[in-house]
Amino acid sequence: MTRVTGEVADGLVCHVFTSERYLRGTTLPAVAEGAETAGRSLADIEVSLPVTVVTGRDEQERDAVAAAARSQIAFYGSTPAYRGVLDAHGWGELHEQLHAASVRGEWDRMADMVDDEVVAAFTVVAEPERVGLAVRERFGDIVDRVSLATAYTFSESEWARVAADLRG
């Protein structure tokens, strides 16, 4: 499907359960391959990425936002269709553990299986005043648009800073 996107589409909206490694190593090369087949380039396709953000004004707030992110990662990581994203990091065993726990209905314990390394791969972790810069540093050379997915509530001034930093 991703190659076909490159052949026929004007844009790609990525899934929130992706990582920089998977995007760079799997998704975008497939889009580029499809684009080349159609006599186009990756530059002809707008890439949009929802980015999960972990941030907070203090440790308690960051921990709560991180807990929500861990739960989301655990949910997606338990789904067989998304195993390839974990495999790109050598975390196929984590998928097996999460999937088995989901089958047993152990949803409450699944987030505990997602360690800080996994969180860092699937989210941007930054102080509120650095979120825009951190997103741009990680993805600015490979995506055209981002949306932020987070349990954190930005103030109006924080949003203004994020937007300004994303624009560069």
C-alpha cells in the first residue's frame, strides 16, 4: 500500500505508531520506490506525521503524560499488523509479550512492559519550551506536516512557541 501511495497519491498521512527508524528505513523508501515507478519523486508527495509528545511542566506531569503514551504504545504494539514497526528496532519479542497479555485481557499491565527506550523511539520527549524544536530536529528533513498527539495541555503561549519553532 505504501508503494502504491508513491505511485498515485499526492500525500501520505502516516500512522501515529511509527518511529523515526521505521519512517526513514521502511515507509519513505517504499513511497519513493512507488513514486519512481510513476516517474515522480518523493518530493512530489506531502508527508504528514502525527507525533506523540511526552512533556510536562514538572516530573509529575511528565510521568502522567508518559504513562498515557506507554499505554498507547502497548496497545499498538500488541497488534499483529504493527509488529513490523517493533521488528525494525529488534523488539519483536515485545510484540509477542504485549499480544499475549492482550489476549489474556491484561490491559492494565501492558504499559509496564514498555520501557523508556521504547517510549523514546515512539515519542518526542522534551520540555514544553523545546517541543517544537525537538520535533523539527527529529523529523524536519523528512516530513512536510506534523500534528501533535499528547495528553499534555499546552498553554496558549506554549502553543505559540511550538508553532514558531516548527516553522523555523
